[in-house]
Amino acid sequence: MPSEKVAVNRKGIGLLTCFSLVTATMVGTGVYTTLGFQLQDLNSGFSILCLWALGGMISLCGALSYAELAARIPGSGGEYTYLSRIYHPALGFMAALVSVVAGFVIPIALSSLAFGTYLHAAIPACPAKPSSLAVVILISMGHLRSLRVSSAFQNTMTLLKFALLGVFLLVGFWSSAHHPDAHTALLPEPGALKELLRPSSGIALLFVLYAYSGWNAATYLAGEVRDPQRTVGLSLVLGTLAVTLLYLMLNAVFLIAAPAADLRGVLNVGSIAATHLLGSSGGRIMSGIIATGLLASISALVWAGPRVMQRVGEDYRRLGVLGRTTSGGIPNRALGLQLLAVLTLITLGSFESLLVFAEIPLLLCLILGVTGLLVERNKDKGSMGKGGEGGFQCPLYPLPPLVFILCAGSGLLYSAICKPWIALAGVAITLLPLTLYGWISRQKTP
């Protein structure tokens, strides 16, 4: 079971940094890359916006559930801590390895690949793959400095990201106001809602949920947060609401700006939309803006990921090297291992297959985490338990956790029907840590 020490860090990070961590982790690769893949399964812009709204509702239900879990169990580590405390340390260990691989290493690689693609569209002289490798190395080195430097860098990059996004949205809405016919791409068409009931829409929903992943980011650093019982949960809920609104507006601009045929199957949909809005020069400028905004997402993932490995290293002697930190509290060994794995995936990986492969085990662990709230509530018959006075309580309970479990489970079922081999690989990476747990746990830190 994870170590019980939970220090209330009076000088730790506050609500603004937690909010920026959540939003920066969420607003990244997914929203700038997945629309082209969704258009391979769906033809209606109205259906796609419905799917993004559904993804926001599902994520909000998960965030509300995790907000109470964060109040009850305020330690760092996310699902690793929650599943270990609620169910069994073996499930926590499984969640930790899934989080490391599918929640951080693969998303960092995907975000870096997207950065390289957009940077190349903005500056053709910058090759995409080397740019992807360089950015993750530089950001990882930056996070080796100190918690204060990491916090300042994250807040600055997140502020810049949303300022640039605001510019993009203003340009998009200004252009659409001068071309009212373009809005027809968002209107419902005959059979639009029926598209959402096809099994192939499950894959499109996985792309959407991947874009929303990160709503639980602040739980990984809860031990470094001031007043974690209140701040962590509040940042999850506010961050998810803000990102849902942003995603609906951004996808509306993409769909209005360019014909669906030009976006279908394309990775850098933002570049295509910007080129249609502003011409080739404007498209390059906007591609550069998007690439700059992706830096905040890469930074947030690089910052949070090693904290999960650190917790595992603190609890299991066989992996103790991962728990070592610098004098400033930075888990440098874990950060170095994460960097090595990311560089390998950037060099060898395929974007679409990595995305679907990562989302399946992530959703399985999130479903277990949200179900944990039902288990905890059942234990204390609805009292706040360890959340204590002033802790967050999930409103409309048990509706949010049940909605999340049902909808996320449906997306997994659809994906298993449409892409069975990738689904099996995702389940395998979930089960593999369970087979290793017996050996790992033989030398466990007391």
C-alpha cells in the first residue's frame, strides 16, 4: 500500500498553478490533431460537436468524482494512491505503470510529434521529427531546476497558450461572421444523430476523450499543493469546465473554416483551418502559434509524470532508484527514465495507433478510480469520511460517477468492436503489471 505520509505543504503550489496544470495538460495534442481522424468515422459537423460536448460532460463527471477522492485521500500519485488505498496495492501498482506509460510517456511523445508537425508547417526549414526530439529534451532539462522554476514556467506557458488561443478564436469568428454560409457545416443534417449510434463512433469518442485526458492532472501533485482537500478538487472541476467551452468553440472554428474533405485524415487540422482563413502566410503564423501553445502541454506532462514513478520508488525497494530526488525535491532519476522512453517512442511510434492504444488502459484505470468513490461512499454510508470538514463532496451523487462509468465503458466496448487488436494490446498493458506485482512486492518499503 502507498506510504501514508501526507504533508500539508503550506508553501506548495496554489489554485492558479493547479488550474494551469489541468488546463495545459488537457488543451494540447488532442484538440489540434484528432478532428481529422473523427471525420473518417463521422460526416456531420453537428455530430462531431455533439461528441465533443458529450466528452466534456463525461470528463466533468469524472472530475467531480475525483474531486471528492482528492479530498478523502489527499496524497500525490493519482490513481496509484487511490486504487491502492481503496482496493489493493496490486491494482495501485497496475495503475501506476499504466499512468507512466499511457498517461504520460505516450502523451508526451504525441504532443511532441504534434509540436514538430506544426512547427514544420510554420517554418519548413525546421524538420518535424528532430524538432519533436529537441523540444522534449529542453523542457525535461528545464524541470530539473526546482519546483519554483517549474511552477513559474508552467504558469507563464499556460497564460501564453490561452492568449494565443484567444487570438486564433477571434480570427476564426471574425472570418465566419463575414462568411455566414460557412455556418451550415454546424447545422444538423438528416441522419446526423444516427451516426453517433454506430460502433465506429466509439473510436471517434476515444479520440475526444483522449483530448480531454488530463482533467485529473492535479491529483498527481496533490502532496505539493497548499490545502489539497479543497484546491485539487476545485482545479479539476474549473479546469474541465473551461476546457469544454474552449473545445466546442475551437472545433466550431475548424469546421467552419475548412471543408471537411480537406480536414479528413489530416494531423495538423489547425494549419489547414488557418490557411483557409488567412492564406498561406497566415496559416504559417497560426501554425507557429499552435506550436508555441503545445509547449505548455508538454511541460505539464513532463512535470507531473515523474511524480507517479517517484511514489512507486518510495514504496517498493526493487524500484527504489525511481524514488530518489535532488536536494530541491526533483525526482531526477524518474524524469530521466521518462525522457528516454519518450525519445524512443518519438523515433519509432505511429501517431494514430499510439493514441488509441494509450486511451484504452487509461480509461480502464479511470473507471476503476471513479468506481472507487462508490466504494468509499458505501463504506461510510455517505459521510465525508477522510474528506473531513471543508472537503469537496460530489454534487448529485451518485449520478456523476455512474454517468462516467457507463459512457466510458461504452466507448471501450465500441473500440473493441472496431479495433480488436489494438484493444487487446491495451488490455494486455493493463494486465501485465499485475503479473509483475508479486515479484516487485517481495521487497516492499515498510
